[in-house]
Amino acid sequence: MVDADETFVIVGGGLAGAKAAETLRAEGFPGRVILVGDERDHPYERPPLSKGYLTGKEPRDSVFVHEPAWYAQADIELHLGQPVTGIDRDQKTVRLGDGTTLHYDKLLLATGAEPRRLDIPGTGLAGVHHLRRLAHADRLQGVLTTLGRDNGHLVIAGAGWIGLEVAAAARGYGAEVTVVEPSPTPLHQAIGPELGQVFADLHAEHGVRLRFGSRLTEIVGQDGMVLAARTDDGEEHPAHAVLVAIGAAPRTALAETAGLALVDREHGGGVAVDASLRTSDPDIFAAGDVAAVHHPLLGLRLRVEHWANALNGGPAAARAMLGQDVSYDRIPYFFTDQYDLGMEYSGWAPPGSYDQVVLRGDVAKRQFIAFWLKDRRVLAGMNVNVWDVTGPIQDLIRSGAHVDPDALSDPGTPLASVPHEE
């Protein structure tokens, strides 16, 4: 039971934290709800930072989860621009950067992730960028506009989702783009080599220079400004700006200092939580990018750094904080938009976990669905420029049934009718 004298504190001003606060009020929680964020902006969604807002197709205000006035209307207390510097689990308090101490009855950690850094000479030069926060996108949008106007060069370290989406945005502005990636294909860890080539071909057709099997060793500058980027294969690429997009690390320092159980980096890192998103402390929960969830359906511990996980994980944690029975078994989901390619991916199938890739549709025209199978069970599905199929794809994953690969590859067989057996 909860009552009006209880205080729930949410640490993290992103989508997970904002949706958790919204859910607490929607579920009728009458107590204090305090949301603490270390950015001065109101909580916002991150996909537009590398998609609609970065490309100039969506206004800046479109990124925010709620209108600023909503928080006062919902009686959500905001502490923006305030990092949390410590948690006292015995006293059940959190300490803010300005020295303020807040009591909590239940605490939610939605601290997200931060960009991984390159440990090479030249990363301190002006013109070296990361993309994680709204302020990063504000700056990068101006950079891409200038590069496009002046026929400037952008070098991107990393061919993951952020690197490729920024490459597409930069080409849209008219900038010259080189992508440097140590793996043999883009998105190697996300979708494997079989489908990574689709994205390599897409970007090559749009004039992006792709350098696989190499990595940056130095960013060269003059008078504090970027001039070029060198790689370990001996090449030097002209550059007026460099984007470092080599992944993100969960922001676990606060949890670690508080003595909460963590997951090793080699297993994905993050704060260890059970299926109800509860940490090793029964009064502290975690959601979003920082949470490594014991997934009840997939049977493994999983940390997912995507929009849908924050969107759904924040509310799930809020309900668990209220004492509701929660089993967070959402199928991982993410999407991307690059040039004229739109894609949705459901499931979890990193390289080495599957034994077959089944294709349905026309890959050459980039209008198809790909399925990753293990022992004829669907682990994941990716629909490219094919819409309204996420539900059936997730149903196949959730069923855990053995499917007929030939029927799965046949566009004439509705996904809901694919023969399968338990």
C-alpha cells in the first residue's frame, strides 16, 4: 500500500523517468513525486536527436516528452540541472549537487547512458563531437549545416545506429562523409553481416565513403581545430569535424557507489534488476538504458539502449514501485530512418546466437522482412519498408514455436498463418 505521505524520487530526466512520473499519477499515487535531472532541459526523447530534429524536418520542441506546464499540473517536482551525487540507502536519501538532501520511500534510477570516448590523440580539439544529449544535437545541426554549405568533410568513428543516422543526415545537408568502422560490415553486433551489407550498400549509393576493418588512431588539428583523421591502415582522411559514435556506456557510478549489484561490462553492464525492475535493494528500482533486466521470456539478462525500452520500462518500474505485480517481458524493439529506408527491428539475435537468416520480399529493392532463427525458432525479425507487421513478428518470437522456413520466406503466406509447431 502507498499513501499520501510517501515520497518517490526519480533520478534521470529522460523518457524513462518522465514516463514513470506520468504513470505514478495515472495510477493514482497521491504522494510526492520528485524528478531530478542533470540537464537543464525538460525531459525529452532521444530518437529525434539523430533523426527528425537533426535533419531539420522536426522542430526542437517536438523532442520533449511533455509540455513544460504539465509537470506543475501533475504536481511533479522538478530539480533540473542538478546531478545526484550520492545515495544513502540506510537513511533513504539522495544528495544533489547543490547540497540539497531529498528523502525517498521508493527510488527509481533512470540515469541512462553516456557516449563512449576515443582514447587517441586529438579528441580535445574543437570539432570533435558526440551525440547523446539535446545540447549535442543543437551543436551538431549547426555543424552539418555549415559543412553542407562549405562542402566540408565529416569523419564518423563507428557504423552503428547513431553513426549511420548522422551520416544520412550529413549527406542530406550536402556534407562529405567518411565512416570508419573496425567491423567488416555496419551494425555488425546488432544485425550481423548478412543484413549489415544492406546498409553498407545504402550509404555507398548516397556517396558515403565507408572504411571497414580500420579504426581511428589520431585526430590531427591546427590552432585547436580539426584538420584530418588518421586510421590504423595508414590512411589520412580530410575532416573539418569528427563524430565519435562508438557506443554508449550505462551510467552506473551512482548505483555502484551505493553498493547496488551491477552486471559486468562483458555481459552488457548496467544495474542488475529482476523482472519487476527491482535492484538488489528492495526500495530502489532501475529502468531504461541503465537497467540490465532478467528477461522472463528470453531467459537471459538484457540491457537495451533503445527508445521503446525507456517508453515501456519507466511505466513498468512505476507500477512495481506502487506494489503492483510486474513482469517486464517486452520484446526488444527499435527503429531507424536513413534516406528512403525505414526499418523496425524486434527481438534479440546477436551474432553467434542464430543458425539461419530467412528473407521474405525483395532485398534489392529494400522492401523485405528478415528473420533470425535458431533451431527453426524465430529470435528476431526486421521489416524494411514493410509496415504493420511488428505485431505478427513479435507474436512469432513470443510463441517460441518451430516454424516452417519456406513458409516464412513466402510473401504469399500471411505471417499469422506460417505453419509452426510447439
